[in-house]
Amino acid sequence: MIKAILIFNNHGKPRLSKFYEHYNEDTEQQIIRETFHLVSKRDENVCNFLEGGMLIGGSDYKLIYRHYATLYFVFCVDSSESELGILDLIQVFVETLDKCFENVCELDLIFHVDKVHNILAEMVMGGMVLETNMNEIITQVDAQNKMEKSEVMCFVTFINQCPCLDICSMQGHCFAFHTASASR
Amino acid sequence: LSCCWLIHRHSDKPAKMPAVSKGDGMRGLAVFISDIRNCKSKEAEIKRINKELANIRSKFKGDKALDGYSKKKYVCKLLFIFLLGHDIDFGHMEAVNLLSSNKYTEKQIGYLFISVLVNSNSELIRLINNAIKNDLSSRNPTFMCLALHCIANVGSREMAEAFASEIPRILVAGDTMDSVKQSAALCLLRLYKTSPDLVLMGEWTSRVVHLLNDQHMGVVTAAISLITCLSQKNPDEFKTCVSLAVSRLSRIVSSASTDLQDYTYYFVPAPWLSCKLLRLLQCYPPPEDGAVKGRLVECLETILNKAQEPPKSKKVQHSNAKNAILFEAISLIIHYDSEPNLLVRACNQLGQFLQHRETNLRYLALESMCTLASSEFSHEAVKTHIETVINALKTERDVSVRQRAADLLYAMCDRSNAKQIVAEMLSYLETADYSIREEMVLKVAILAEKYAVDYSWYVDTILNLIRIAGDYVSEEVWYRVIQIVINRDDVQGYAAKTVFEALQAPACHENMVKVGGYILGEFGNLIAGDPRSSPLVQFNLLHSKFHLCSVPTRALLLSAYIKFINLFPETKATIQEVLRCDSQIRNSDVELQQRAVEYLKLSSIASTDVLATVLEEMPPFPERESSILAKLKKKKGPGAVSVTELEDSKREGGELNGGGDRGPDTASTPSPSADLLGIRSAAPVGAAPASAGSLLVDVFSEAGDISSLTNPLIPLPCRFVCKNNGVLFENQLLQIGIKSEYRQNLGRMYLFYGNKTSVQFASFTTTVSCPGELQSHILSMHLLEPLVEGGAQIQQVLNIECLTDFSDAPLLNIKFRYGGALQNLTLKLPVTINKFFQPTEMTSSDFFQRWKQLSQPQQEAQKIFKANHSMDTEVLKAKLLGLGTALLDNVDPNPENYVCAGVIQTKGQQVGCLLRLEPNAQAQMYRLTLRCSKDSVSRRLCELLAEQF
């Protein structure tokens, strides 16, 4: 079973946290910090698995992670999951995000937390894997987007009339996934 | 699939602005997020968030009804704020309202909020359940999926109660869409995990198994998780899944890489599902049906063969997926442990991986080999890789991999390679990561003990261990070396010599001083012949460490000194001088002071004979499971140390402890506990009476043994027969109060445990057991947190049902650790049959008519007894009312007498009871008569009540 799925950036800022077991807010934040601490101090090219931190249940749980450019994708799983299988799953997740957001970057995750949750929900439900086929996931997400579009048409006009946001202030944060690290 | 999506975007290209370009509204949200990101300091961020929270709060509270769009926007903002780690204590109601919207977007954001922010014991669950119910019956697959997701995410008991019967129906219905089926399968799995009692197996079970044959691979993917979990709990009901899984696996494994289309991942057909199928098979023994087994073996061989084929792609994803299947196949082969041919192939494959350039594969290979090492077929094959593994321990850059290597060395260790492995682990310890040192120390200590053929090697190893990693040597480890040295007289001289040498080092670890003090105190005489280690030299050496040591170690050293006086009378004057000095005899620590005073006195007044008896050499320790092994097991959690290992060590441990010349003595020890007490009395008399700090006593036993010995059953205070509330038990540590209420045949008892000390109670557990026929009277018991802080009180609720009449009260057992000592007490709970009385009012004529009806001799129970308590009328009345019966006036012709009537409610039947109590004030006697429709009840009530008056 997958106990938690965490995404945070190189500075430990959480970008997505999904717990499949209940913790209170404080513990969740502590788990994110602890996990970041464990994962971020590891070199590149070491293995992608390590024992879970104390808060999440110690050595009975494994952290399986991938590091893409500025983001860490971490799955905390129990012993019933295949480590390599989960690595593949992370890859499927990232590829799906990339398809849905057309070249995904950290900002997409920040501004579309709800979408990311939706995409994840098409893959993992209650800590178990629902679907691994990327095309199937994307089909579902597209169908939802269509429904959404038909419902928000009335607002688009409104949005387009608004002056654009100050894009420059965000440029410093913008980035993309590096080919090199993602191919690992 | 190409890699083109991973374009590296240069900073000079225009940055993407996702929020607006996507054109899906929520500008306010984008602005807010940008604001937060532009905040220069944490304070500014908090300020901005608080402003936003206030804004949203006022919007939610405002008179103007919000439209769906605004609600969605605000809920999104709250989600974002929550992700930043701020508490969200409102908005739940708005989210629940969104659930009943007809618009997908609003419904969806409502569900999202709830699955992220609502926990399973929220009061809103009922409202949420209503919305879910509507969506489940909506026949709109998108809405149904949202609802199923919500159930799976929250997974509370109330939800299980509401939907546990509905979900299986959705899952197996013929007209359910595939995507809904997938969600329903995992939703059911979640409910089964949280409330297995509510998910009842039924006709749907066999149809669930057949989902393994489903056309849609996604449905199979979801269903297999459900089936695996159900199979683990009910293997027999789900047996048929084995052949279905094998045939599904076989179809996948033999398919070409294009057959499965979308489920082919980087040229590997359905890797995730293959892994899950192989995991499912690991829940069962090898198939009995020859054909099925043949097919499975074929699959496994194909998987092993494929590993040798050239890769179809250079991408790491390809080899990842392929190896994921391979590792699961190997796990299955190890699990079956019956095909030597496959086992050896598996071992060779893992051997290849041990030197693979991919760190992940090396890690997994080490991990799998650990399990392989315990198979008798492959243990030898695993051992051939010892050099590679040792090399991994020395050179791997990654601590996780090194740790696996250490685990594997531990697993592959046997008599033939123990010396090499222990030496390597010891040298690794010098540079090992702090995080794994303690575990490494335990492992080295266990291996050294388990495979010791000569004890000088064992002693050397442990002393080295203390020298290299003294800080990580736990008490168990050094207790153990002392136990073994005491039990083996052929090693005592060597131990004394080695420890003496080790103590020469200018800075030696305190644990070394402890071992040294103990061993020289016992066996210093064995090396005293050598002038370089004469008694006085030994003493001076020990005493040179004294001032640098902590109080417990000093206490131990004082005991060693008094033992010296016995061993070497020539040191008496010197040692008495030391004991007499102010820093000892007036030490501010009471334990040290007491030892100094008592030892000084003992040495000056006792005759040599007495001294020799009191300070005699320690008798051998009783054989018992190695305390170190127990510690490792505790550290790694149950299941981490395999049973074989345990038995192994018992066997070997026995040899070590009791084997050899002294075997018979130890073996004939009647019981460890008896011996324990014997040792205690033989301990240096001066030692403070078993105070927590008394080290020597600690060495002999875990305090638990003693306290469980003296664990009396605390009888039930008889006042609780007529009372429902009060203090049930109290000692210096703990107070237990109860409050209880009964209605008909049901009862609820609140137990309050109060910690009277200022120290935390750890591992606090309580269990209730019902003797004999009472088995199922306790319906449920709420679990407790294992920690009770000092001064705190915790509460536990017990639900009780009276199934039939009974005489023994249920037992409550309480265990916890206070300081280091295990406390264990058992007491009777005040649940007596009379608690289930319903009072019955009746007239005099009714009463006597019924009295006559109950005239069979066995229906009546009578007792004449002397009054133990006051015979005051009001007191008696109160007691009789407390009993639960109706006290009937004007029934008995003699106004001095009391009559009562009531019905005892049990689940199966009602028992009518009539009672008559005739006091005789002059004689201070009572006559108590009971007539009940069930004879056992009469007798029991009579016994109970006789103690009350």
C-alpha cells in the first residue's frame, strides 16, 4: 500500500502532499520536513530507495523517490509494493503530468493543485493503484477537462478582459525538467 | 514514446505562465498565489495568508449567497493555504454544499477539499454520506467515481456502515462501466481494511475472483489489489484465484510486446500487473494441480530467460520494468522454496545484479539474497558471493545499500565464515554511519555469540565492539558478555586478562569500565599471580577510572571493590581508606553513599567466613533467550527476525550457556524465576534494597520477570456489587476509577486510568478476558494510546453484553512500563449478574403467588449469616436499591423484613428473581432467601449478597 505521496522542491517547499492514512496537520508537515531532510541530503546516482523516517513508521516503510530538476517525487510505501514498480509508477505520473500540462514545470503544480490531485486520483486511490495506463488516465482527465470547459465558458470572457499578471516576477522560478535526471 | 517532453527550457526563452494561458478562470487564485510567492519573508507570507483567510471567512459568512464559481475559488485558496502548512478550521460546510451541486467542477472541488481536509471522525460525515449516496445512485459514471474516491480517501467507519453492502453490488453488476468498477474495487478494499467486520463475504466473492479474467486490464489492475488483500485474510475462500492468476500471468508473459497496446510500458507488457499477479501467488503455497504448476514454472522460466536477452530499449524505464517483474518472480521462487533448479537460477541472477552498475539493482539484489540465504537449497550458493558483499559494505557510496549488505552478511553467516564476517563488520563499524551503528553492534554481538567456537574469540570480539563503538553498545550487550563469562569457567581467566589489558588504554569507554569492574571483581584472582597485574595494580587501575564515570558505574565499581576485599585481603586497608573518604561516605548520591557506608561496615565487622559467603563468586545464570536477540527483534519489529533464526540461536545459545562442563548445573535449574530470586539474595548485601539504580540487580534480571512473578489477582472490592461508580484500584503508581451504566442486558463501563507519578508510563496496554462461559460478554473495548504522561488520566470505554447468566467476573489486565520496570496487574471488573436487574413492582398477593410458583427446591437458595456491617434500616435499603431490584413495601407481614423483586435480562432469556431478607437485630444475624426461575442465578445472587450485609 502507498501510505503517502509527496512532491516538494529542492528547498523543501511542498508542492503536493497526499496522505492515504490519516495524520493531523502538524504531523503531516513534520513528515514532509523529515522526508525532505532524508531525501535531499542524498547524492545523485545513489539508489532510489531508503527506509522511511521515524514519523512515517520507520524501517517497515520505504521511501521511493525520483528527483526531476527542481522537484522530488516521493512515494512512501509498505513492503507489499515492488520498489521498481513504484519507480515506474512515478515515471508514469510525471509523464502524464507532462502530457496534461504540455511541458510541465513546478509552476503548473503550484497554480493547479486541484488538477494535479485529479490526475493523481486517476492513478492512485486510497493508497492502491487504480490505473497504470497513461493513455487511459489522460482520456479520463481530458473528459473531465471538457466538462469543466463547458461549465466555465461564461467566465472565460471575463478572464480575457483582465490585464495579464506580472509574468516577469515569476521568471526566476520557472524551470523545466532536465532530460538527464529524468532519464534515470 | 519519445523523450521530447523533457525539453530543457532555457531561461532566456519566454517563461510559461500557466495560470492565465490555460484560460480556466480562477484569476483571483492566481493572484493570491503570486502574492504569496512574492512575499519576502515568512512574516509577510503569514500576514498575507491571514488577510486572505479573513477575506474568505467573511465571504462565507456574508449575507450574499456565493455562486459556485466563487465557492470553488475560495476552496482552492484554502487548499493552497493548507498545503503551505497552515491550519484550516473553516470552509468544511461550504465544501459539503459543493457536493450537492450539479456542476462537475463544483462537485469535484468539494470532494477534493473533503478528501484532503476532512478526517474520518468529522461530524460532517453524515452530510457527506448523503451526498455520496446521491452520487452513487446517479448512474453518472463521473459522479459515481468521485463518490467512490471520497469513500476510499476518508474510509471512516460510518462510511463503511453506510456503503459496505452497496459497493460490492456496484463492483459485480453487469452494467457497471469499467472505470467505475475499478474505483469500486479499490473503494471496497479500503473499507475492508478499515472495517473488515462490515464487509461481509457473499455471493459477490466468487465474482470478484473472476475479475482476474476481465477484458479490461485496468479492471484487473484494480481488482488484483482487492483480491490479494482478501486472499491474505481468507485464503480458502479465494483459493480459486491461483489458477486464474497463473493463466493471466502466462498470457501476459508470453505475449509479444505489442499485444497489450497501452498496457505495454517501454516494450514490457503490463509490468505492474505482472508484479501484482506474482505477489498474489505469494499468498499461497505452490499450486497442487500439476497442469497449473507446470504452467507457472514455465512462466517463471520465461521471465528468468528474458533477463538474459538483449534489451529492447536502452531506456532505463525498459530495464526497470523488466527487472521489477524479475524480482517478483524471484521472490515467488524463494517463497515456494521447493524448486532447487529455479532457486539456483534465481541466486545466479541476483549474483549478476550484485555487480550491476545500477545502484537500485544492487540494492534489491542484496535485499532478495537475504531471504534466499535462509533457504537450505540456496544457502551455499549465496555464500559464494561473500567477497562481493563484503566489497559492497566497504565501497558502496550509498548508506541504504551498505545497510542491505550488512543485513545480507548477517543472514549468510554460519560457522564456516563467522570469523571473517564478524571481522569485516567490526572494521566497517569504525566508519559506519551513525544511523546504523547500534544495529550493527547488536548484529556483531549476536553473531559472535551464536557462532563462537572458542570463547576467547568471543570475549575479544565484544571487547573490541566496546572499544570501537562503545556508545552504541547497549546494556543488553555487555550484560550478555558477563553472563557468558560467568557461565563458562574456561574463559574467565582469559576474560580477566583481556579486560585488564583493555583498561590500560588512557581513554577507555565507560562500558569497558563496567565490564572490567564486574569481571575483575569476580575473577581478578585468576590473573593476580602476575606481578604486572597484582591485586593492588588491578585496584588502582579500576580506581583511576572511577572519577570519570557516571553514578551507576561508580556504584558497580564500589561493589567490585568490596569483592576485592574478599578476593585479596591485602587490599583491604587501601580499599577501606577509599571507602572512608568523604567523597564516598558523604556522597550526595544516596545510592553511592549507602554502598560506601555499608561496604565499609561489612568489611570491618564481618569475619572472613561471613565475607566469603556473602561475596561468593556469582552462580551461573539460568539459560534464557539471548537478551540481545530480543532487543534486535524489538528494534526491527516482529517478523524481521525469522523463526528459524530464533530457534537456531536457542540451540546454539544453549551450547554456549550451558554446554561444556557446567552444562548440568544450569540445565537442572528448575525455573529461571526461582533462580533469579536466589541470585538476588546472593548479591552483595550492601546494595540498596532493589532500588532502580542498583546495577547489579539489573544484570540478573529484567525487572519484568520479578514483577510478573508477584502479580497477584486483585480481588473485587465487594462494595461494587451495589455500586456502579468509584475507585476500583489504587496503588502508588496508578489509580483506576470506573463509572458504569446498565440498561437491560447491555452495559457500558468507563475506565479511567490515572498516572499518579510524574513520569510517563510507556507501552500501556490493557486487555480484558472473560473466564470460561463468559467468553463473549465484552463486546468491544476502545484501544488506548500506549503512553500515559505523568499526572495524566486516560479513559477507556468498555461495552458489555450479558449473553447468559454467569458467576465469574471478567478480568482486566494492565501492563505498562514505569521507569524500566514492567508493571503487570490483573483485577476483576465489577461486572456481576445483578447489574442486569430490571426492578419489578408488584403487590403483596402477586409476590406470594410467584413465590409459591418458584417452589422447587433447587430454585431456592438460602443463607444465614452474621452481620458484617451496620444493620441500620436506611443503609440496608440503599444497598438493596443499589442491587437493582425493586424494594417492595407492605408485602411481607413482618415489617422488619425486606422483600425485593426484579428480572435479570440476558440476551437469551429473562430470569425472574424474588428476594427476602430477614434481619435479626438481637442476634446480629440475617437470613437471606432467593428464589429465581433459574437455579444457578439463585445460588450466585445468594453468594454475592451474603457479603454485602
